[in-house]
Amino acid sequence: MALYSDKVMDHFRNPRNVGVIEDANGVGEVGNPKCGDIMKIYLKIQDDTIADVKFETFGCGSAIASSSMATELIKGQPLSEALKLTNQAVTEALDGLPAHKIHCSVLAEEAIKKAVKDYYDRSGIAYDPADFPVFEDCDHCGE
Ligand code: FES
């Protein structure tokens, strides 16, 4: 069996939603100190819906494929659904990642949650910190 699924190769070669949203109202950046890879997610949230999402990822192929798939999964979705996105869901949608590349999909989940948290902070919307446990003690980005 090939190391990477066809879907991983497709999203790596033709990543969806690459770029910057200039008037984004939620931005989340995470980095993995071990590999040095960085992922940044831009959200345009309107009426509690992900109206648009783009990403910039400086990282491995799995991180790029994970970002691409994660943005596809949340685009047009209600905010509440975006918050439920897990790295397992991203990995499954990609038809799997090699075990040593699972952490790359974790970056996508974290970056999206961090961007939503940024939106809440900017908008003065109260939230339950328990929904963002990763950022209370983040061993990926050190924040
Ligand atoms: Fe660093 Fe994939 S090896 S995100």
C-alpha cells in the first residue's frame, strides 16, 4: 500500500483555499517546535457561519493536505460545527495519514480553534475556555 492515500496526494498537489483573507475576523496561527512547521488559518465569520476560510502553511505535505481538507470541511458550516472538527475527522477525510504524520493534522484542528477563539476575543463574545483546552497549555506553539 502506498504511504499516502490518493486524497492526501490530491490535497497536497492541489491545495484548496490557500491564501490570505485581508478582512478576516478570526486568525489562528500554530507552530510545531519539533519540526518547525507553521500553519495559519484565516476565517471570515458572518451570522455564526464560516463564510470563507483560507490558510497559509509552511510545512510538510501532510500539513498542507490537512489544512486543505480541514478548510473544505468547515467552509460554509455553522461556527458550532467548525468547533467540533477534530484531527481524526480530518485524517479520516484524507483516507488516513501515516502514524508519524498524525500530528500534522492536529495542527489544523488547533489552528482552526485558535482562529475561532480569536474571533470570540475580537467580538467580545463570551465562551467556555473548556472549548479551547489546547491553548491553555499548548505544547505545540508554546503559548
Ligand atoms: Fe511538521 Fe508535518 S512534519 S507538520
